[in-house]
Amino acid sequence: MSNTAPWAFIALAGILTWVSPRLSLYLFVLASPWAGVNDVLGWDPRARWAILLGLRGAWEAWGTGASCVPRTACRVWLGFTVLAVAGLWMGNTPLLAYELDAPRSALLSFVAGSCGVYAIWQLIRETQQLRALCAVFTASVLISSSVGIAQAAARYRLGVPSSRISGPLSNANYFATYLALAATALVLLIRLKLIRRWFGGIACLAAMLACGLTLSRAGVLAVLVGVGLAWFSRSDRKLISARIVGATAAAVLLAAALLASYLLQFRRNVTNTDEPQRERLVEAGQTVEDLSRLEAFRYSLQLAGEHPLAGVGFGTFAARNYQANGFYVSTHNTLMQVLVGTGLPGGILIFCLIVALLRPLPLQQRRQLFPAAAAFGICSLFGDYLQAIEILVFFAILYLSVRNSGQETQPCAV
């Protein structure tokens, strides 16, 4: 790919973002799950696009004199970002130069995703614009789910070993997490009457089906729990009630039954074969994968204990794990990703950021966010998603939808 391609894209995206910021934002949301483009181009268009949108949102805030993002949240985010950059810059020994490429890319994705979040909150001001944004998000979920379903139809019936479907994200677990969160959010968007019931219902069912086809244990559990909570919970009722507890217990039991079968046969389902030798090989491969993740979690606990204040550098865990143990495996846990990379100060800042965003919301609106938070909590135990642009965009849309529910214009923090 030519070195001029990124600059040409930046120029075109910049012109579109300046002339028609909301159209650019809608197209960005539509393309946000397509992280796999990075494997083809060698660079991620979403990151550059998101930064341009963030700058346009900042210009909008400066021109109107009103910011729709709580100032406390902006300050806390800036503090965490400075901490992450400083830690990566000063704490990169004994890593080699090429081993820092992946951490720098991860940090760039986090910053870019944050810029996308800021742009969504700053550029979408009216209910009509929010409806259009939710419709684009629903279309994006439906397209991504259809790609995954098509992959499953093509791969799982070949009768030869094949990888699990990853949709446009090029990673099965990230794809499953995105689908689980999206299906949960679509139920809420239907409840808030921001999307048409039939459109959201089709997209939700497609997302649930594609999530199951990823054969991700965390994803299947998350989509069942998230959608179940979103379906049964009500914003005007207690968050913890007999109904909610019963629905959650039923979802967990059903998920446990499905996952018990999956643990024994998931590779057979992927390869569609009954050959004993091949089945033993794929089961052995899964055992090695699970053990490597367990080893990564244990080593992340060790590093967090050894470097509780400064961390070891944002995104550098995989390279350090490879040097120490021979496994190039990330933490596979979002909480440990924060604590290992930026230490306790980073964890405290992330917690303060969440509090700063939730504090302006009434209790009823916080309850509406709980199903998605529960689903993400499950997925974050088995994956590091702080740099996932599509997940940050998802939460931006969900938060804005809940915050703006019942209002004609978005409330702005002065």
C-alpha cells in the first residue's frame, strides 16, 4: 500500500468532516466495526477518522461556547492519557524498539476511540439527529452480523479445520463482545423508541445468532445475560428485584448448559468432522490456548504487584510476557490491562472517569445502562478492550441515547 494513501484518506475525511460533520460521523459509526481493514491496508482508517471528528467536535464546542461533555470527565480522561503516554515513554525498558509498535498502536486506538466518543456527544444535539445516529448504528450491527453469518455458512461446513468466524473485526472474541453489547443495546433503543421495532428486532436477532456462531464462551454468556436483563428490566422499578434475579439466574443456567456442551465439542462444530485424531488435536490446541490465558492472568497479577504505582507501560504486557514466559499473549482482562499498564493511579482515574459520567444522570437512566454494563463486565474478564474503537463508539451511542431520552435537545455541561 502506497505511503500516500493514509494522507489522501486524511485529506478526504478532513474535508468531509469540516463540510458535513454529522454525515462524516454517521459514516464513521457505520464503519466503526471494520477493524479488519487494518490487516489489508496496514493502517487503521478509523483511528485517523475519529481524531478528525474529535477535532471537529472541539471546534463546535469552542464556537458555540457549550460543551456537552462533563468538564470533570474531560480532565480525568486527560490525566489518564498523560499518565499512559508518560508510562509508555519512560517505562519501556528492556523492550526493543519494534516491540513498542503494538503498545503505541494500542494507545493511539484508545485516544482515537475517545475522540470518536467526544465527537458523538458534541455533534449530536437534537432528537432527530440521535434517531438518525441510532438507525446508522443498527444498520452497522446488521451488516456486521450478516458478514459473520455468511462466514459461518462458508467455513463451518467445509469439513476441514478452520478458524472461528470473526466478522469484520478479524478477531472472534472481539467480534463476539461487540455483538453481545450491540444486541443488548438494541433492546434498549427499541424501548426508548429511537429505532423502529422491526428494524431493531431483526438486527438484534442477527447479532445474537452471529454471536453464538463465534463459539465464544464469554460472548454467548454475555449476550444471554445482557439481552435478558435489558428485556426484563424497567427504569421505573428497582434494579434488583425478584423478577430481575429470576431472569438473570435463568439466563446464567441456560448459558452454563450451552457452554458445558461447547467446552466438549466446539472444535468439532467448527471443523464439522468426526475423525478422532483431528478432534484430539483441536482439543489439545484449545487446552494450550486456555492455559496460555491462565498463565497471562497470573503473570499480570505478578507484574501489578511488582509495579503498583507506575505500571509497566500501556499495552506492553504481551511483549513482557513473551520475554519472561515465551507467550505473546495479552492480559485478556480489561481491569488487569489498566492496572498492569498504568498502575493503581490509572485504575483510580478510570474509576473516577466512570463516576464523572454517571453522576449527571438520574437514577432511572443509570438503571438503563446496567444490562450493557453487566454484559461488558462478563466480556472484560476475558479480553482487553480499552483500545477497542468499536466498543468505545458503542458506549458513546448508548450513553447519549439514555442521557437524551425524553428530551428534544441534548443537555450540555457548561
